[in-house]
Amino acid sequence: MKNGKIGFFARRRMDIRAVMERDPAARSALEVVSCYPGYKAVRAHRRAHWLWARGFKLLARLVSQGVAKRTGIEIHPGAVIGEGLFIDHGHGVVIGETAILGRDVTLYQGVTLGGTGKDSGKRHPTIGDNVVIGAGAKVLGPFTVGSNSKIGAGAIVLKEVPENCTVVGNPGRIVRRNNQRVALGPDLDQVNLPDPVKELVEELQRRLARLEECLARVQSGAPCAACEAQGSLDCPKELEGREREYVHL
């Protein structure tokens, strides 16, 4: 480093290390440099961004579009990307012009860091350090996703995400806060995420099972002691009473 800036070779080593640390399939630095489209796209973006910042806009776009055709990863040369970006597989990844990515960000295939079409100026998201964005997720708009957060696969995020959060679903919902990172490395688990829709369906299934049990007791003439004790509004007797009230209304 010189004058607080990261040199060309130091940044290149950091980009290679990002792949080696986060992809168990990576066997060597030579394999990463030769075979990984995400690494190639990041390195090409470094060159394109250098040209863009110095006013060579058309040449920068030619570089970015050339690598997009070869890798399926489109990164606008105006985007600001920190060290250690890892794009796994990569096909369908799109990063917009005013996007800003911190250090050690991980993107999986199909991720879009885009705009909504209604903003001007800063149109694309700012992604903090150590953020993981799962396959197919869309982060759209000029807001910030805080450091150490995780966006689940397929999520559509349209508003601010604080640090240390987990977001899933469409629209994206925060389902965990202050998530602690794994001490041995970045948390790349995209499977064991909370699923609020599944939890709601399971709760409805439990309520349906209780209703069926209660209805069976009522039809057999047995007293519905459990429902009476709990004052359950799901009890068929309660439901029947409410139906009579509605009829009189």
C-alpha cells in the first residue's frame, strides 16, 4: 500500500483470496484466475472503473460490455466496489452505475443491485461490508444494506436494511437482527434461514387440527371442556353462536 491506497497487486491478491476462502471448490489461485467468471468480471471492472473515473466513458463501457458477454455478469463501470468481492457462478448478476459495495461482499448467481426507475442521481443500493446476497435476490433502490447482513435467495428488497440482519421473502422482511457472524469465516448458509410464510402456514395447520378435534367432540356430544377453559374463539360452539348473532343483525 502507498499513501493509504491499495496497490494493483495487493488488490488482486485480495480478490483471489476472496474466492479461495469462500468457495470450497477452488483448489488453487491458478484455477481461480483461469476459470472463475466472477473473478474475471471483478478484475475487468477494476480496469473499467479506472477508465470511467478518468473520463474515458466509452472505453470503460466497451470493457464492461465485453466482459459481460464472456461471463454473463454485467457491472457498470461507474459502480464502486471494495476489496474482496466474490461473485459465485455469476450468470445473471447485474450491478448498476451508482451501486457501492463494501469489503468482502458475496453475491450469488442472478443477483441484481438495481434501481426502481423512479430515482435520479443515486439510483442503486449501497452494500455494507461482509454482506451475503443469495441467488436470485433483487436489491432495488438508493438505500443501504448494513454490514454483516444476509439477503436470502429470491428475496426482493426495496427498503433500508440495518446492520446484522437477515432478510427473506417478497417483499423482503427482516426476520433476524443482530446476527452473529461465524468466527471461522463468513456465514454462507443460504438454506437454514427463517421462513415466515412457512411458519404462518404451520400455525394455520395447527389451528385446523385443533378445530377438527373440537368439532369431533361436539358432534359426539362430549363437552368441549378444553375450549371452554381456554375461551377459544375457534371452538365450533363459539363459531355457531357468532353465526346466530350475524343472522339476527
